[in-house]
Amino acid sequence: MEQNRRWQNLSVVVPAFNEQAGLGVTLEGLLSQLRGAEIIVVDDCSTDATSQVGVDHGVKVIRHAFNQGQGASLKTGMQHASRDYVAWFDADNEHRVEDLMRMVELVQSKDLVAVIGQRQRSVSMVRGAGKWLIRLVGKGLKINAGSDLNCGLRVFRRDVILRYLPLVPDRFSASLVTTLIMVERRYPISFEAISVNERIGQSTVRLRDGVEAIFMLVRSVLLFAPMRVFLTGGIGLIVLGTAYSAIVAAWVRLGIPAAGLLTVVLGMLLIILGLIADQISQLRLSQLPQMQTARLVAEAGAPSAQGADNAK
């Protein structure tokens, strides 16, 4: 009974698309070690028996009427979760339940908003190279978010993460964007080292998903901290234009060159554009509660549009 009470405050969302092969093993591990937790499998319109595997294990199953993406599955699961904390857990047996248990204990004992997993190795060289590129772009944008920006194993305070669902993309960049949300909004979070198992089944991640992740990384920074991009670029252009003009004026003695003056003006325009972008950013962030309320009302009024079937 004591073990059951430990996890009664936790919902675990398991997004699944054609994960019949690995879902059973994953659910067995969760059910045996997280007794009392709410387990939610979101089947993203699989063509195999993914939903049936969830039903056979007695967990809550939500099925999309059409394929929407991993991020959409996670959002559906979080909206249907009923506990104070919500965790993400892959259906392919890549994540370890022991790591999740440690992360849940940490987020509760330290009163954190989120604990985000940090993988020590990648499951393949191709995915490892992609993560390295994402990390490189992140460093260039001055993002201090650990060494693994898009690890799928994480735990959130549900009331906080629900505020930002309108910003979470429907595809594979959900983990990346939620990491940036936690970091840029300065919530108390922690990064926890985890290990990974060999996945069961084939990965559905494609090259275009990596390109999309980089795009979402830049887009998220422009939303939360646009001046970080525009101010840096603007000052750089002003310094470059001023230095070029000074060198030409001192050595060639033909006055201030048009190219140098144009570069300075472009830098000033970039800073002004950044100020405008910052105002738009603050306006959009202030409207998040209304956006989330409107979304919930729309879904409550048109359940068939969401395309979800519940089965226990």
C-alpha cells in the first residue's frame, strides 16, 4: 500500500504509433514498478494492434482518428491526465522505469516544476549526429539547457505545462520546445542523467524531423527572447560598419564609405526590429491562458474533432 501511495500523484503518458512490438514490455515495466500511477497510452492512429496491447494491459487508451504526430499525442495525454504530475515515456522500451522513478522523486522532493532526462549516449550514430547539430545551434543561440535538449523522458507539474500547450508542436519537436519553455521562463527545473535501452521496433524519426527541430529551436528563441538574436546581430553589424568606415576613412582618406554607413543603418534597423518582435512576443505570451481556455472549450464542444476513443 505504501508503494501504491508513492505514485498516486503521477500520470504517465505513453505516445504510440505502430508500437505493438515494444509497448507490451514497456507497460509491464510501468505497471509492475509504478503501482497506483495513472498510465495513459495515446495511439496515434496505428495500423497494427497497438491499442489492443494497451487494452489487454488494463491501462487507459486514447486513440486518434487520424495520425497527428508525437507532440499531438503527448498533448492529448496531458489533457486527459488527472494527477498533479505528468511524465512522458516512450513506447519502444528505450526508457528505463528506474530512471523515471528517480526523476519523480526528485521533482516532488525538491518542489521543482520539471525534471528533464539527459541521455549519456545515443541509440544510433545518425541520431547522435543530429542531436550534436541541435546542441551546436542551441549553444550559438545562448541556450543553457543541458547537453540533451530533446530527450523524451521528462516529468512536469501538470498545472504548469498545460499553460503552454498552444506552443507545443504536434510532431517530434515537442520535447525540444518544452525544454526551451522551462528554461526561458526560468522555472525551477533539474536535468537528470539517464540510461537508455535498445529500442524495440523501427524508429519513425526522419531527416526532415531533424530539420524541423532546428527550425523550432530558432522559432522558440525568437518567441521567448527575440532580443537575444536581433540585438546581437544588430550590434555586430554596427561594430562591423563602424570599424570598416574608420579604416577606410583613415587609410584611403575618402570620407565615410557608403557600404560602412549602410551596414550601420542595417544594424540599427535590426535592433528596432528586435524591439518590435519583443513586444509581439510579450503580447502572445500574455494571451496563452485565453488560448488554452479557447482550445479546451472547442475540444469539449466537439469531441469527434479530436478523434479520440477511450477504452479501459
